Amino acid sequence: MANDEKARELAQIAEEVRACTACILHRGRTQAVPGEGPADAEIMFIGEAPGFHEDQQGRPFVGAAGRFLEELLESIGLKREDVYITNIIKCRPPANRDPLPDEIEACSPFLERQLEVIQPKLVVTLGRFSMARFFPKARISQIHGQAKRVGGVVCLPMYHPAAALHQPSLRRVVEEDFRRIPEVLAKVDQIGEYEPPPEAEQLRLF
Ligand code: URA
């Protein structure tokens, strides 16, 4: 798809997100937050859900977690304008509670279409809700920082920057995982398929 066609498609998706009433979250929103970034972005970041500031401004990652994300991007020579940034759900949950399964499901066609249009070389998931789209049964503590190919997409799962802001011990982990991005991008064709751990292992992990 040519770049201007991709940009048109993304604008169309954004318009649909802003008009969406598919789950209860539309009732409490100030603004929906479709996502932003270049249509030909190589990297797509997927967070959890808009918070207070995102809901006010209609843009993803513009609060404290967003400032940290910008610092992390800067540490690898990137600006937020270089990457596509979105969330697993596009409207703010009340009091920033976790997204519910039916809200994630109702919102998922938008994310799937964004992935389809952008076809990023690398998806970076921030936090366990977006991780679960690619690695449904995994634990973030086991797989963060390890890029794997899942269903044709190369995905690098990371802790959420907000978690790192609240837990100083995670900050270094997030910074180190972030530093892997350039090398993963450079060798993206060599990234292996994800092999889910055997069922027994998964149960033990929980
Ligand atoms: N946290 C997220 O997961 N997404 C945002 O857009 C802001 C904070």
C-alpha cells in the first residue's frame, strides 16, 4: 500500500475510533485516543489505555509515562514523531482501572486494522495487556526484552513505562530492554518464532 493510502486508512480508522460506541467506555470519555505517528513507521508501540491527560488531549502517552517514553526513545536516537504510538484500548477506563476483557475485545478490530495498515517491522508492547495480544499465556517477567515472531509480526514485549516510574527497580530493566531495539531492528529477519511454553510450565508460572 502506498504511503498516502496508508495515511488515509489510518485517518479513517481514527475517525471511526472517535465515533465508536462499541463498549461502555465511550460514555465516560472526553476524547477517544486512536493513536498517532507516521503511516510508514518501522516501530509501533502499543500501550494499555489512555489516562487522564490522554483523555483530555486525545493523544497517546502525553502524561508522565509519555515523558519517560520520550526519554527512552531519545536514548536510542529516536523521537516520538518517528514511531507509531497507540494503545490496546482507545478510551480511558474510569479511574484508570485495568481494561476488561470485553472492552479489549470490542476495541481490538481498530488495533488489528492499524497493524494491517502500518505493517511495522517491529511491535513493542508496553505492559501486560498489549503483551497478551501477542503472547496470551506468557508472564511479562519471563519474556520481557526478548523479541519473537508471532503470527507474522516481530514483537518485543516490555514492562509499561508507568510501572517503571512506580517501581524504581524496574526502571533499569526497561532502559536495558529499550536499548535492544536498534539491534532487533537491524536483525529483524533473523528473529525466531515464539514457542509457547508447554501447558504444565504455564500453569507452574502462574
Ligand atoms: N499509559 C498507556 O498505556 N497509554 C497511554 O496512552 C498513556 C499512559
